[in-house]
Amino acid sequence: MVETYTIMVFTNSPARRPPLAPLAFLLLLCSPAFVSPSPLASPTWGFRMDPPEGYGLVDGDGKDRFSFYSPAEDTRLDVVVYAAVLRRDGSRSENPYASVEALAADIQQRLNNQGRIKPFTYRNKKAVLLDLAFSGPGGLSQGYGLCIELEAQKPQGEKPFLLALSYGLAQGGDKTDMHFSVLDSIAPSPQERLVPGPITEYLYPRGTPRSVPLAGLPVQAILYEQDAAAAQAVVDREFAILTGYIASEHWKEAWIRFYRAIYRDSFERLSHAAFMLERFWNIPEVEARELAEKALQWVQSFTYERNLQGSDFVNLVSAAVDGRGDCDSRALLWALILEQANIPAGIMVSPHYSHAMGLADLPGEGARFTLDGKSLLVAETTTAVSLGRISAQMRDPRYWLGVSLE
């Protein structure tokens, strides 16, 4: 049967995150530190974090201390900022800790923690990873903690410290993927918003840069020796977490977060590749749609590959180098290339059609999908059709979920 491709315009409402419980919503609303339930962003301290779905705020002072709990996972997330305090008389107290190492050592002592302390450096920021194993009222708790420097306060130049502890009762089973995902979602400052997270960089140091050919093109790009392995580890970890939400009311939000986590991890890894592709195609800046078409033709040429025994998602570094991947790998890679060229992009996915497509804010004719109030052009990445074409058999917007990547 020959498929028919259309340029029909269709819209759909973007998925919205469910509201928090009244207490959590009130605390966040009144707090100068947090303005968004998920991802959490702190205009006061500059950091951001994107924990898995289902965490609700259960305690905190509405400023520097927050405790979240996930009933589905029976895990807790405690977040505290330690900083110099401005007194009412105008004077400033000192940070109670001289360094993140001192903070970690104090937490170790206060919890009587039996796990190890592992100092490291993340993007020129001092950090410490704690293995948590301590006894509490409910028994032995296990998990991980992260102490990390935040951006220096101006004009004093003093650095606040962020402490994040992710843990749960040991009898609940191994939750390492969940704990690592929580902590890896932390971006200490806006500069780390689109770079690999601190846990991934600790586990997979980037290594030596090297020039690597991109799939099917006479183009070389700088990648690091650990980039592909690290990117795949993030995919596998986040997929393991996503599978826990299959029957959850939060499955849409969890699916969106899955792609958002992969996008964040891969954005910087592929920044030079995206630059070299744009240079190779030599498209003037005003011809954004032509660049999108060239990038689309490139990912359409990839070998179709699925792994039904695993995450079924080829990491974006391997996709770009090896020229392989399923529909969502290609769509996300295509959207990343466009975003690197300052073209707003996203993807849309459908469990009903078992398919994914790219989305971009571009002019011209073609099928469109409404996401976050914008009418975006669709991109089919697995069949050699032009931008804006969609199979007539997949055009029902009720079966598509739009994914914003940031």
C-alpha cells in the first residue's frame, strides 16, 4: 500500500503538568526561591533541577530549605542552600561552611553516615558526591547526596553551597537510577542548563577530544572519547525510570522529561557537530527553512534501527556518527541541530502510532502542530519527504504529544 502524505494543518493542546498539592503549591508560590513546580528554578540562587514526576513538596521554610517526597517510589529529596545571610542591621553573617568539603564532612557526621565521600570538580565548581547509608526511624536508608558550589553572590563574591540528598529505605530495593537521575538534573547555574549533569560527568569524564567523521558526509566534528558511552548511559538510566511510569497518571509528563533529560545531556556534546553541519551546508542565516530541510534529509538517510530489548533509543552522539536510529532519535537530533542554529524546535511523539516527528518554528506551507501556543511545522524523519509532510494515516492530533525540550 502506498502511503499518502498531506500538508494538512492541525493543532493540539500541549500537555500540562498536574498542579501540586495545595501545601506544596502555596509554599512554592510564596517562596522567592522557586517559581516553577517542574523543572524547579531558583532566581535567588541561580540553580535549576528537574526531578522525576511525582515528587511533592512536604516540608521547607519557603526560602532555602525544601523537602520533597515521591509516594510511588518512597524516596525523599532534601534540598538546602547554605549562604551568607544579610542581617537586619545591614551586616552579613558568614557562610556556616568554609567549603563544600566541610559541608559534606558535617553531613557525614550528623547522619552518622557509613557511605564514602568523593570530592570532584564539575565545570570549575567544587563538588562532593556522598554515598548515603544511615539509620533512621524507619530503618536503614540508602541513596546519594551532592554538595556543590553555586554562583558567587555579588558584590561580596561569596559562594553559596547547595546540598541535595536523595534517599529511601533500603528495604524498598535499589533506587540508584532514581537517585542519580534526581541529582544529575541539577544545573548549579544557568551556564550548566544545557550541559551534561554533575553525576554523569563524575561517572563519565569527557576524556580526550578527537575529530570524528559524521555519518555519510565529508564533515569532521570534535567529540570527546567518552561522549557516546556517557550519552547512552543517560538514555538507559532515564528509560529505566520511564518504564516505572507506564501505568502512572504522570506518564505523559514522565515521557516529556525523558526526552528533556537526553536533550540536555547531548546539547553541548554535539555543539561542534551542529556548527560544522551548518557550515558544510553553507545556508545563509535568513534561510532557516532551507537549513531545516538539509538537516532533515541527512537524518532521513540514517539506517532504521530499533532495540526492543532495551531503551529502543540510540543516543544522539552515536546517531550522528553512525547514521542510525529510530524515529525519536532522529527527530530529537534534528531538533537539536535546529536549536543550535537558533531555530526554535521540539518533537512530537505518539504511542498510538508508535512514531515520533520533529517540530520547528518555521515559515511556509506544511502540516503544523500547536505546542506552547506556537504553530510548529512538522518533520517526518524516517521517510524521504519534504518538511511539513505527514502521513494521512497519522494526522489525528488526539494521538500526538508535543515535547518542549527546555
